[in-house]
Amino acid sequence: MTPTGLILRDASVRLRAAGVEDAMRDARRLLAHLLGIAAERLVVDMPAGLSAAQEAEFAALVARRAAREPLSHITGSRLFYGRAFQVSADVLDPRPETETLIEQALQAPFRDVLDLGLGSGCVLLTLLAERGEATGVGADLSPAALQVAAGNAADLGVAARASFVLSDWFDAIEGAFDLIVSNPPYISEAEMAELSPEVLHEPRMALTPGGDGLSPYRVIAAGAGRHLRNGGRLLVEIGWQQGPAVQQIFRDAGLAQVQVHSDLGGKDRVVSALRSGASPG
């Protein structure tokens, strides 16, 4: 039986050679996943050694990470706003920057919310978990993404207040909402070549719309007036250099009080707007 410490050391060396940042951290997380324990419990619960079968399984996990497959795709889970979400290669990995969208959405009350480009459901389902009386609709063009989101809704106990629609943006959406949120694909075609190998494992349709990366905002702005109640809010995540362009798109669509909000790193991350009129009653 090979000592576990030696196995971890060898794994971190392999991951570092493959260009993985924080190689030892990822090696420890992979081992914790294999053992079915929290990574922070390895200090007290790590076995002295692994069986031959465990060692072979761990080596396979390390090989996947060395190929730059995202850690979350290997473990099947990613933390977002303090909650664990199922993830897969069919959805965009939840990112800390997107929590800025959550924080802004929670600044005002809402009874119902529409999430365009649902993905894993991390935005919609977090908002429903934080607002126990609210209901929500999630729209996505990917049936596989809708399945992942439905599983997350069940895990978080909000399935009764969430519904999911296969839709190309607003095409299959009916009715109006107090709040519309979206983390759309916004990476420009030119920027795709600069992405890390991990990001390129994620679905292309969730990363880029092609061209200048702004086409989703034009579609969202054009349809928001029909699907926001008077006084309803629109919140979208943006690339850090897209604030002025998205602001202008929203203003040209007749939206009011258009603002840019920064993430914790000080970069532009969210654009908010309001449909003119009295606040929802």
C-alpha cells in the first residue's frame, strides 16, 4: 500500500507540470472527492495509504485534471453563494464574479424572476433560495442544461417554485416579471483564442455568441420591455470592458436608470436598468 502523502506529492508534481495552478490544492480536492469527504477534513481523516483500486482511480482523476478538465467537471460540483451546485460539461461553471449579479438582484424585492440563459441554474435558484416567497422561470436553449438546473432545484428544495422552459431567449416566454436576470455568453470571437484550457472545456454556446460578444444584450434589451412589469428591473452580467457598450444598448432600447456595478475586484461586472413606470405593487 503506497503512503497517501507520497501519492499526493506525485499528483501535485504531475499537475504542476501540466500547468495547473495550485496543483497541491487540486490534488487534495481530488483525493477528498475520491474518499467522499470534505477537502478540509483530509488533515484528520486522510488514510495512511490507498488500496490498489483507490490508487488507480485517483490516478485517473489526476490524469483528467492534468488534461486541464475543470475540477468541477471531475467532482461534479461547484460552490456558489454558499451552496453546492451540480455542474457538468453541459453548463457554464458558476464563478465568484457572478455573485455580484446576485447581490444586485437582492437589493430590491421581487415576486417573480426570469433567468435567460439558465445554465446550471445558479443565478435563478440562488435568488429563489434567498427569497422564499418568490417564484421563477429559467430559460435555456440546451435541454441538457435544463436537466442540470432541474436537479439543482430539487437539491436546494426550490423545485416547487421554479419552472424551466426550452427557449431561445424570449421566444417561448410568456407574461411579465418583476425581475429579469441573465449571465449571457459575452466573450467576443477574437477573445476566444485567449481563454484557458479549462474554460474551453465548457460549452461554446455558453461562452460566446460570436462577433463582438454583444448580440445577446441587443436581444435582451429589445425584449425586456414586453416582459418586465412597470418598474421592473433588468440585470445582466457583462465582460469587464463591455459596460459602456451595454449601457448604450439599454438606453437605446428605452430602459431607464441604466447603471454599471463593479465586482469585488473593482471590474465592471453587472449592468442594471429599469422599465419606466411605477414600481411593482
